[in-house]
Amino acid sequence: MGPETFHLLSQRLLTTRYRKTIWHNLLSGIKQFQLINENDCVAVCLSGGKDSLLLAMALKLLQERSEYPFTVKYLSLDPGYTEQHRKLLAQNIETLGLPVHTVYADIFRNAEASSSPCHVCAAMRRGYLYKNARLMGCNKIALGHHFDDVVETVLMSILFAGEFKTMMPKVQSKNYEGMELIRPLYLVKEKDIYLWLNAMGLKTLSCACSVTQSEEGGARKMIKDLLKGLSKKYPAVYSNVFASTKGVKLKTVLSYQDLDGKLVSYLSEAEDE
């Protein structure tokens, strides 16, 4: 399938078959969280996985149909992929027919040598993406995290970190002034991304991280399997966990951090009363 045919098929599917499940949710997330504004220049970060491929095609279509002008550019980071992964990524980029700027970095090897490989890998990848997106003239980077990622992050933070937090729809960079990270697929469910992927006839990269592979998927896969199991009996599990991020009742928690990062305990609240 050539790029032009691929684009037409993607456009047709997003605006017909997956209009409600993907296209509508993409637009709702962008509008609700004000992710893309007039004259923004957004770098779509292509990892080669299903989520970033959908994001690239969806934002291309949005740019063509938007009521206000904004620019989309495409950035791919190779953090140390195997030759098999590099080959598949190159094939997908060719199929998309988009002008993708590729950056090579020895991230996996450095991260694996750390006592906290996942944290180091995420921080290094983010830094490379911000740096190169800025060099491309962009003020935002767009990642392919979706609804399921958001829900899983809530449970991971509770069970493995002893805190309540989630993955935000947009984040201001602390180290790159004026740069922002956005997640346009925030309200799009993973099962619908798989359906789109299969309809497009695409084969995508699996996780290339040797640390995650050695742990049989790691903590996130454990949480993913837990949620899938629970949802078979309680279908509202995903939506309820997501809703909890908007329904925090501060009077019923022992402590919380205010906007300045200061810890506020229920004891200090009681003393004020």
C-alpha cells in the first residue's frame, strides 16, 4: 500500500468506522484539556508502536481540517533498537509517507546499567525529544499515551509507589522553557487503537526494552492483566479509576501536596478549624 492510499484509508476509517471511538475522543481530549492552540508547532514522537502511528495519522488529518492553523512535524527517537526493530520502524515510516526526522541515542545501554533503568530511560528519552523538537522549531511534543495508560498509572502509583497520581494530559517542561508535552490520545481506549491498526494492516514494534522483556512485561503488564480480569466482571472498572482522578475528596485523605509541593496533613487542617 502506497502512502497516498494509506492516507486515504486512514482518513476514511477515522471519520467513519472509528469516528465515535477514536476521532471524537481525540477531538474531545484536545478541546477539553486545551492541548493544541493556534500557531502551535507540534512534534509527533514516533516510536514505531501502534499508538504513535495512530497519533501521527490523526494529527495529520486534524491539521488538514482544523479551524485554526498549527503545524505538525514528525520526530523519531532510536534509543538503541535491534536491527529487527529498526527495519520495521523504517518500513512503517515509509508506509506513512511522512517526513520523519530520526535521532539516534544510546539510551537503552545506559539505562540498563542503572539501578533504576525505567526512570533513567524515560528521563533520557524525554530530554532527547524536547531538545530535538526545539531544534525543529516546535513548542510541543505529542506522545501516544492513551486512556488505558492513564488508568494503569493510577494503580501503579498506589500499589508500587504508595502515592496517588496519574498521567496528566499536558505537562510543562521544567528543563526546556516554553516546551510542553501533550497527550492527544488521552481519552482514546487501547482496544480501539488495536482495531484501527488491524484495519490498516499495520505490523508494529513490540517493546524493545530488554529490562521489561526480562521481567515478562514488568509492573505495567501486571496491572494491565489485573484490570482486564476485573473488567470481565465489573465493566466500569476502567472508567471508575479514571473518574477517581477527577473526584479526589481532600477532606478524606490523610495528607496531600499543594500546588507548591508542600505537604498538607489532615492534622494541620483540623488545627486550622
